[in-house]
Amino acid sequence: QVRLVESGGGVVQAGGSLGLSCVVSGVTFSSPTMGWFRQAPGKEREFVAAITWRGETYSTDSVKGRFTISGHSGANAVYLQMNSLRPEDTAVYYCAARDGQTFRSVYARGLYDYWGQGTQVTVSS
């Protein structure tokens, strides 16, 4: 059974930092693309950042310069370092993954096959 387990969420003041981790178990991906999405109360789940099987990284405009995604393909893990956090970053953050050397969009949540349960990030003002 494939499992994605996120960790590292918590409560932080505006301007602070948090690091999220996501580890995959139950399968070894050969060419993973892994991403982070977030969902705030009453809002749709939205793309945050992704790293492809070729090591290319993508992020949404609102987090550029503040969030950094990195991956460890050998460990089937992905990390999200979040700096200069803002109250509007408050959400449940989800890890997502898919395998295969494809060039499909990284932005669409429907194109990921596996999801974690989510970890809460709360940024206080």
C-alpha cells in the first residue's frame, strides 16, 4: 500500500519559517514527480510547488522567493522550506506524487496519483 506521510506543520508567527517533509512508503518510484498543494478553509485545494523527475521545480507566484521545494529521489521524499510566512499561507498542506517520465502538467491536482493526509500550517499575525 502506497502511503505519503507529511510532517512538520505547526503554528508560527508571521515572518517565521517552517519546513515540511513528505516521505513515501510502500513503493519505490523510479521517476517521481512530487508536489505540494494547500487548502484553506472554504477554498479549493491549490497548487503550491512541485519538483519533477528531471529535477525541475515549479511554484505558484504567491510563494516565489519564500518557499523552496527540494526532493530526494533515492528516498522518495520531498521537502518544502517555507520562509517569511504570512497569515494567508494558513492552510492544510498536502503532499502529492506520481511516477513516470511524463511531461504532464504539475499544476493540476487531478494528475497526481497519490496523496498524503495533510498537515496543518497556521500563521498568526
